[in-house]
Amino acid sequence: MKDKEVRADYDDRHITVYQAYSPAIAGPALAAGTFVPPFRPGRMTWVKPSFLWMMYRCGWGTKEGQERVLAVRITRSGFESALRAAVLSHDATAVKPEVRVQWDPERDLHHNPLPHRSLQLGLAGATSARYVEEWVTGLTDVTPLAHEVRALVRAGSLDAATARLPVERPYPLPVDLITHLGASA
């Protein structure tokens, strides 16, 4: 596995990213098929292509304000457009970019850090609005899956837990994005 690699569930036209929200935000979003108020597109929103990194961040959907975990299906063209506009978080101190990328240690089933890194993509302003209005093609509540996998991990059934994870594979970043993002070639 490469040090910095986008691993995701994707097809020819779409990629799945994950976000966790309160029921007050997730419920209306699921009903509308995209994010609607009280979601605020002006605020930086972070999407994660890695299911396990999302589980680490939201505590398997148990942290306050992150009780509902959503699989967000977005267009690959939108995803790559955001990546092209991104500024690496460690380079973003002097400016307030609309799109940020950071590479954080991937996590295992016990949330232990792994030696390779996973991409987190932060969207704000007009880019966040485009995400909501143009790129999102579907939302799925994967909270039950998060709870199921957590229960299997707690029971020591790691093979069963692994079998329930979404299939994620290396995402084929174009060469210009590998360089721009500092990803592993």
C-alpha cells in the first residue's frame, strides 16, 4: 500500500464519501436526497473517502452531533474538480481556501493508526454549494452498518467485521492531481 493514496468505493462516474451529522441535519438531507437546511454550506464541511477513517472520526456514529453516518455518492468530475482547487492544510495558514486537503493516518478496525495515510477533503463557500447542488447524486444512511461493524469488532469477530466493510480500492488520480496533492505515485 502506498503512503498517501486515495482509497474509495467508486465506479466510472461516481465516488462515495462519508460524513456524519446530527439527526437534525441527516434526516432532512436523506429526505431531500441532498443537503438542505439546517446544513450550512458556508461552513467548512469535511468528506472522507475512507469508511474506517469516518468511523474513527465519529466513533462508529456514537459521538454527539455525529450520530448519523451518511454515504454520499458524488460525481467523480466534482470530486476531481475540488481536488484541483485544493490547498494542502499545512499550506493553508496564510489564506482561507475554499478547498482543503489533509492526509491523516488511516485507521484499522480498532481505530489504531496505520502507516499509510487517507485523504480528507474540506469544502467551504461556493465549492460547498456546488457539492450540495451539483455533485451529490445520492445519500444512504449507513448508521446501521456502522453499528453492526462496531458490534462485530467488540465481539472479536474481526473477519466478519472486515467482510461487512465497503470495498475500497485505489482511486485512479490523474497525474496532475498526484503531484498537486502530494499523493504517492
